[in-house]
Amino acid sequence: MRNIKHSISANGLSHFVRDSGNESAPVAILLHGFPDSSAVWEKVTPLYVAAGFRVIAPDLRGFGETDMAASVAAYDIQDGAAKDVLAIMEALGIEIAHIAGHDFGAPVAWMLAAQHPERFKTLTAISVGHTRAFLKAGWEQKWRSTYILFHQFRGICEAAYRANDWALLRKHWSAHGDIEETIRLLSRPGRLTAGLNWYRANISISRMVKPPPPGAFGEEIIRIPTLGIWSDGEAYLTEAQMTGSQDYVDAPWRYERIKGASHWISYDAPEVLARLMISHWRTHA
């Protein structure tokens, strides 16, 4: 399997990008979330490549081997990660791709699909639904999201996560498929704060309690074929925030519920995840 690791200068930062598969094959861009890196896709990438796709999986800003941004505001999805992805595509000469995201990578993918539909053939959202559907999902979702509010407390949150050999982080993210490597990466200077800055730049207590008015996130309606995937072992996100995303898709919509997998579907059910996504991509080639 062709497997190139690029260091790409884009949007003011140096980005680490895994590039697998035939260079002339249809492209799928995979975006990870917190507290991950592009390594979260290692189990599924060979399956996509074997099916005839080229996989581009970047470490998002602040994570893995990609540079950290200088300020909290620089982690805003629209001005930060979304522009990073478009700049990486430009650097690699990619005009159009399938886009998929998990965890915090999903809101990036939702935004890119909404605001740049000409650049993407399909959208796949894993675990996290449309931002508007997430904010409207009710009190159960707000309760499950209380940890996000804890992430707002700069310094306090970092100290709590690091204490006693990262005991709190190990407990909260206990289903993670490679927690030791994740902790190794987060242990480097500034890296835990960089990851938490994604929450600090994009989520606030006021936004959780009272969603902003329509248009606050820019164009919100998705006009490309969309696949939503959620797992019944999901601890942090309700099914309603994914199924409710259909209200914001003005294009073919498909929802799939995976049984027996945690939040980290790519670790727990890679074959099932790959089968669903490959079918989606081929249907809307």
C-alpha cells in the first residue's frame, strides 16, 4: 500500500498528513477529533485503499505532529481547521474529494460541506451530528456534554487531566483504542492545552444553553449526499443529535446505527465502518 507522510505548509502552519493509496484514485479526506491524531484511521485506511480510494488523513492543528496555533481564537473551526483542509487540498492538487469527520473532525466536515459543496462529493459524519442538531438535541445531550464545560477552565482542566498519571483522562476516555499513545502525544509541552483550545474556541456555556440564531455559523444547509453514523455504545452523544441532522440536509440522507461499538468506531468496528462509507462513496461517485 502506498503510504506517504507529508509535511505540508498550509494556512500558516506545518501540517502532518498521511497520504495512502493510488495518487490518481478518488480522494477521501478523513478528519479526527479530540484527543486523537490521524492515527485513529489506521485500521480503516487499508480497507479504503483496497476498495480503490486515496486516503488523506491530516493531524488537525495542535494535534499529533501538526503545529500548534498561537492563540485560543486560532482554533476556531471556520478560520482555522476548515481553511487548513482547503489549503492542504490545494497543496496536494486535489480539486474534489469525499469528506468525513469523527468527533471534533465532524463539525469541521459539516462546515466544509455546507460552505464549499463544489469541493466535496459526499459528507460522512461519524458520532457528531450537524452543529444545529447537536445544540437542539435536548437536556440529555446537554448532560452528556458537561465535560465540555469543564474543558473551558484553562489550567485547572489541564492539571486535573495530568494528575496521578492521567487518571481522570484515562477514566473519561476509557473506551479509546490506544490511550497510551494518546497520552504520550498529549504529554508534550503545550499539546494538551492545544487540544482543549478546540473546545474553548468553538463552544461556550451560553451557546450550549441558548443556541445562536440561524446563520450564526455561516451557511448551514448541506447540499451534498450525507451519511450519518452513530454507535449504540456512544457515551458522549445522543442518537437524536445525529438523526436530527437530517433536517439540515437538502440532499440524499442516510443514517446508520452501528451496534456494539463505543465512541471510537474506527477502532471497534473498522470493517463495518469501512463497508458503510465505501458504499456511500460508490453510490455518489
